[in-house]
Amino acid sequence: MIEKRVLTLQLIAFFANIAVGVVGIALPYLFSNNKNVEKIMSYMNCAAGGVLGGVSIIHILPETGEVLNKLVQDFPLSFYITFGGLFIMVTLVKLGGHSHGDHETKGDYVKVEVDDSLPLDSEVKCDHDHEHEHHDHEHEHHHEESLKPKNIGSVVMLLVGLMIHDVSEGISLGLCTTFDDTFQMFMAIFLHKWCEQVCQAICGIREGLSFKQNMAFLVPLCMATPIAQITAFFIIYFTTGSGELPLTALVVQDCFMSFAAGTFIGIMFEEVIAVEMTESNSKKSLVLKLLTFLLGFALISSVSIYEWASNK
């Protein structure tokens, strides 16, 4: 039978991952009124990217493919699946048309000289003597348009990629039936879950989404991993009743973990490195962002080093 402490840990993981997801949602909004909000969000994004890279490369990749690859005569199929996750994640971000670096030019305006002899748009020149009511209507129309998100596609595509990843890692966690495997997978997810929420929240804020609009993306993302995890676990719990997974479940677990690692790497490059570390950064800013990124990576590395030392 599956140990009771494994069941208890799975339930703890369910609620803990929801809680840390809520923290990730709140973090960007806690600093929203700060005059340096863009800088704060940028460094938070860099730290999140380092954590994502550490989790995928140090924790997930070394543990994937043990069953799957042996099943196909030691062919490295798991790495092909990892590449597939990476390719799909990058494709989704690119199709979303995310405008990298837009947030860095926010507030910059260009002065345009206009010939008075030419017809002017109602937003540039208001003729109080003619068509005053028409101008008011046009002004309201343009004001409403300005409140719309700049590029909802990038927000949707990032959400789709993160949801694919979260469901993958949730199923991987749910399929763990020993205490050690469950604990290690839970900690790997717990340490980075907030990062995904931060990345998604920052993307929505930068694309002009209101708090309510952003919640429509953030709440499903917050719940994806816990729901996938608890569903997979109880399917195994009530169908096998033992601590050993059938071969099919082990293969599925390898596939999902390999895919999840690829999506993490894709997010790290496309939503963190490509967005935050651009040519518009000063050398000082770029160095600080790189150090912040490495700090996030070091956090995950320290956990891995501790595990290695404790097993000696």
C-alpha cells in the first residue's frame, strides 16, 4: 500500500503550491505604486529565470528518461521530448508577438511638427468652432481604445506555454508514490512556482491588463499544477493501491518531466534573458541583472549540493 505519509505529503503539496502561487501573483502588485516598479519587476524576472534554469537543468533533466530510454534500447528519447517542449514554448511566445523591450521605452514621446495647412486628426488639433460634438465622440472612442491591452496575444501564448508546463509537472508530482521522490519533486516545484506567476503577472502588467483582466490568466495558472497533481495521485492511489507504479505510469512520468524541463528552458531564454538583458541596458544594469539571474540559479544549486552532501 502507498504509505500514509506519502498521502499526507501529497495533500500538503497541493495546498502549499496554491499558497506559493498566490504569493507569486501578489509580488508584482506589492511594488506597483513604487516609482521604480519597472526596475523591481525586471530584477524579479531575472531571479525567477535563474530559478527556472536551475530547476530544469539540475533537478529535472538528470532524473528523466531512466525508464523511457531503456524501453527503447537506450535511445535518448527523453532529450528529444525535452527539445520538443523547448521548441513549443519558444514557438508559443514568438507567435504571441511579445514586444521585447517595450517596457523600457515606456513614457518616451516624440515631438511631431505638423503643417497647419494640412488636415489634422482630432487628437492632435481640436477645432472648437466646427464639429465639437463629433470630436468629443472621437476622443471618447480613442480613450476607450487606449485602455485596451497592447498585445493580448503575448499574454495568452505565455499562459498556454506555462499551463502546458504546469500540467506536466503536476502529473509528474502526482505519479510519485514514495516519500523521497514526492518530497524532492514537491520542493523543486515549490521553489519555482512563484516564479511562473511573477513572469505571467509582469507580462500582463506590461501589456496593459487591468488587475481583474490579469486575474483571469493568473488564477487558472495558479491552480493548474495542484489540480493535475492531485488528480494523477488519486488515480494511482485508487487503481494500484501499491507503492510501485506500473510500467505505463513510469513512462508517462518520464515523458511529462522531460517535456516540462524543455518548457522551463524556453521560458528562461524567451521571457527572461531575451526580455530583460537587451542592448538598451547600461553596463551596470546588465551586470546587476546577470548577478540576480545567477543568484536565482545559485538558490537551486545550493539545494542540489545539500542533497549531494547529505548522501555522502
